[in-house]
Amino acid sequence: MNSEMIVIYNDSCPICAREVAGYKRMTCNQPDITYAGLSEADTERFGLSRAQAARRFHVLQDGQMYDGVAAFARVWDCIPHLRWLARLVRLPGIAQASSLVYDQILAPLLFAMHRRRERLGKAVSRG
């Protein structure tokens, strides 16, 4: 990989955090990839609000922001045994279907779970 990549993800989401932990392990020898978890990152420096960053998976590379399936594909390109998956989700038909599933089902579901965790956390801290 030749250019710096910043992976922006919701580290308070157990599913997202587990997924990205795997990516971190698989890219640990690639110094040009950094990971910015929502709890530790100033998302505004990436042009994202906290809600936008929590709502979808993002990758900043070469001054371009990618989100959703396109962002995952960018990361998978850096992992030799997942490159096939990056190529797969870029194929006509599969690209549209995978984006539809992520955009309409997975991302909204994970974001709803994130909002619920935040509400419960606030209720416990007031409690």
C-alpha cells in the first residue's frame, strides 16, 4: 500500500470493534494504516459529526472519504487473504446488492443499537 489510510469506526459498538480489531491484527505491519475509534477521535477533523461517524464505517485515503461497502473494500484490499472479497463486492450486481444490504439493513441496525447503548449509558450515569 502506498498511501496513508485512516479507518474511522465506532469503537463503542461491540460488533464494529471486534471486526476492526481483526483488521488491526491483519494490518499491524502496515504503518500507513491508522485506526480512529469514535471514542478517541476528533471526527470533525475528518469532516464528520459524531453521529455521521457512528452511523457508517469510513475510510479516508488520498484525501477521499469512502463509506459503507466501499470503505470496507479499501481495507480488504490491504489484507492479502481478503482481497478477493474487495474484488467481489466491486462486481456489477454484487456491488449494488452488498451496498443495499449494508445501507438499508446493517448500518441502520448497528446505529440503532449504538443509540440505545448511549441512552442506557446516560440513564445509568444519572441513576
